Amino acid sequence: MTITRFYSLPLVILLTVFSIIIPGNAANRKHLEQLLTNKECPKCDLRGVNLENAKLPGANLQGADIRGGKLNDLEAPMANFENAKLENVELENANLSKSNLKSADLREGKLNNVNLSASNLENANLLKANLKNANLENAIFQTTNLKNSNLENANLHGADLTAANLSGANLEKVDFRQTKITEETVIAKKWLFVWKLVNQKLDKELSGVDLTSALLQGINLDYVNLSGANLEKAELFIVSLKGANLQEVNLSQAKIAYTDLTRANLKDANLQGADLRYTNLTNADLRQVNLQGAKINKETMIDAKWRLVWEITNQKVVNRNMTGVNLEETYLSNVNLFGAKLNNAKLYGSNLSKANLNQASLYNSDLKATNLQGANLKNANLENANLAGANLKNAQIQGANLKGAYLCGAVMSDGSLHGCDK
């Protein structure tokens, strides 16, 4: 005989409750059943609840106690969490867009990748909360406590930070476009400056400023003076820097995608590890620029000389024929040019310190004022080369051919200064 089992809706809900909740008391289960049944659970006791992947759009959890709850991947747009206790809650990848979290306690909450766009967090407590990669676009943070919170890479586009406390907050690569900040907003001077740079017209004189890990997106900085500025790990996306003075700027590990650096002065800048894909460097001054580890692609617009420097610095060029090449005032420290043919090459003022030029041919090349400190020149051919004013201190020159080489004023491998023939 076949036995047919019928399950009532309340039983299904009860089974759902037991599958979701972390073991707790009967009141927890009763409140959870109430929430799942009609999405109404104001002032409920849901401490330690597991609502991962739950669908609760428009739920009313006003004043609920959800401390330590697991709400990762929760779908609860337009929900009401006003005055809710959410301390140490997990809300990673959750969708709470257009929700009310006014005066909610979210201290030390894990909110990585959370969507709180257009939500109201007025007077909420987010002390030490982790909001990395969070979408906070157009959210309200009036008088909100964000002290020591992590907002790295968060989207604050259009957010209202009136009188918010951001002291000690990590604001690296935050999108500050159209964000509202007032005199009452507590924020570090560095990030206040970044906000002003992104949203207001500033003076063209910005030399030496600290823009490390800042996000600069869609702004015009043509002809600005940023000489000596620190933009390490900064992100520049669709920024116009035509004719800008970026001499001695630190752009190491920076992302500079779709940025216009036409005719910019980057002399002595550090672009080590920078991402230059899709960037326009046409006619840019790249003398003595460190391109080690930098990323470029076919779409990167860069003069042939500097593309060659990038290739020498980052690709295998052993035994390559570069006869007559112009590499004047280039940064080639630590490069491997073993056996390279550089006869008649123009290397005036270049930095070849610690470079491997073992068995390289530099016949009749121009090496005036070149930095060859610590370079490996073993068995290199330097016949008739011009080494006037070059620095060869600690260079390895065993077996090198220096016949006819001009060494006036050169610092030799032992540190002595070579005289000049009359």
C-alpha cells in the first residue's frame, strides 16, 4: 500500500527555520518563523541567526537584535533595519539597496561587497566595520560613525557624508565623485584633498602632494604641476594630464588606464610596476623613467624609443642587434644586455648601473656621463667608445677592450678619476 504524505505550509516553514537558524532558544525559532512567514519581525531576538542566501525584500526588522548573525548573500532590498542591533554581523555580498539602517549598530560588521546603494545609514554606528568594495552610491551617512572602518575601493559616488566621522578610516581607492562633505565631516587631510581634487577646481600648483592609493577618475588635470608627488598604487582612469609636469613623480604600482599623458613631463619618474595599458604617452618626456615591471599593450601609445626601453627592461634581449640605436638618458639599471650589439649606439647620460653587458659590443658608442656603477663589462668591446665623465665605480671590466676609448673625467672601477690627455 502506498502511503501519501501531505505537508502543510506551516510545517514547510518550520523545516525551513531549522535549516537556516543557528542552534538557539525557542524564542529565536519562533521569531525566525515569524520573519520567514510574513517578513515582519520588529524587535525580534535573532542573535546568531543564519540567513545566508535568504530572500527578504522589504522585510521589517526595526529594532531587531541580530548580533553575530550570518547574513551573507542576503537579498533584502528596501528592508527596514532602523535601530537594529547588527554588531559583528556578516553581510558580505548582501543586497540591502534602498534600505533603512538609520541608527543601526553595525560595529565591526563584515560588509565586504555589500550593496547599500541609496540606503539611509544616518546616525548608524559602523565603527571598525569592513566595507571593502562596498557599493555605497547615493547612500546617506549623515552623522554616521565610520571611525576606523575599512572603505577600501568602496563606491561613495553621490553619497552624503555630512558630519560623518571618518577618522582613522581606510579610504584607499574610494570613489569620491559628487560625494557631499561638510565642515563638520571628520576626515583626514589627505582624503579631504583627494575629495577636493576630484570634485572642485584646484590651483594648478600641486607639487609634492600625497595621492598614494587615491582614485582619480574622469577628471581634467591638463598642465598641472605634480612634480615630486607621490601616486604610488594610485588609480587613474580616464584622466587627462596633457602637458602636465610629473617630473620625479612616484607612480610605482599605479593603474593608469585610458589616461592621456600627451606631452607630459615624466623625467625621472618611477613607473615601476605601473599599468600603462591603453594609455597615451605620445611625445611624453620619459628620460630616466623606471619602466621595470610596467605593463603596456598594443593600444599603449608610446614613442618607439621608449617602447624599446620597455622591451629591453622587461623582455629577453640577449644578443640583440641594436647597432646605432638612440638610448640617450634612458633608465636601464639591472637590465640583461649580454652579448648585445650596441656599436655606434647613443647612450649619453643613460643609467646602466648593475647592467649585464658581458660580451656586449659597444664599439664607437657614445657613453658620455653614463652611469655604469656595478655593471658587468667583462669581455665587452668598448673600443673607441666615448666614456668621458662616465661612472665605472665597482664595474667589472676584466677582459674588456678599452683600446682607443676616451676616458676623460671618468670614474674608474677602483674609484679613481681618470685624467684627460692634453
